[in-house]
Amino acid sequence: CKNNSEKTPAEPTNADTTSIAATTDSVQNANFVIVKKGEDAQSVPHSDIMLSVNGKQSLLKTIAGEASQIPTTEYERYQIPANAVDACGAYYAGGGDYFYVIMNNGTPEVYAGWEEEPQGDDQKPDTGYHWKKMDMK
């Protein structure tokens, strides 16, 4: 993931940038770029999650929270497959949004997942991240 904290949407600061370039045996390189958008009028922080493929970026989703890279050592805890080339996400106010990317025959496939704290009287724990492949068309 790349972390970009911005003062304006077009000008990320280099001091707040972390770059992790995932490489595979194919010609494609894929990684996430995180652009921290600051807080809205209700003081909720937001982050843009972007996919960078060979340097070309596209917005996947704007999520609540200050997103960050998920280290490979944490993949098992987040139920992310070991062959993922990058992962990131954020947890905010009782819920989280997460993403990982794998390479399938040289083509990136992005999966989005979520979790939430238990609600109501039964307080049953949420047992997973509800991963689902994103439609990239």
C-alpha cells in the first residue's frame, strides 16, 4: 500500500508516503495506494483506496477510517490468502473495510471484505471478513 496524506486532493505529500510494490512472475505489478482524505463535518476520517496496476491508478472505494497496509504477517488473522500481493483496510466506529489483491494468470483480482462488532442483546461475534471478489469492469 502507499499512504498519501493530502492537503489537497491533487498534491500528496512525499513525507507521508509508504510504497510497497508487489511483483509477480507476470508483467503486471499491482498494489494499493491509500489517500487519507481527512475528516468530514462529523469528524469521521475517510480514506480513498486505489488500485495501482503498472503505475496506473483507479479508485476502488472511499471508506471510513484511516486506512493502512496490512502486513503479510497478519494475513492469516484477517483470513487473507498467503498468495495475496498486497492488502489494506481500516477499522472505524465498530466496523472495518478491507481489501486484498491476488494475481491470477497475470491479471489482478481484488477482493473486498468487511467486519463489524456484534450488535444487540445476543452479542454473537462476527466470525469473518465476508470476502467477495470485486467487479473491476
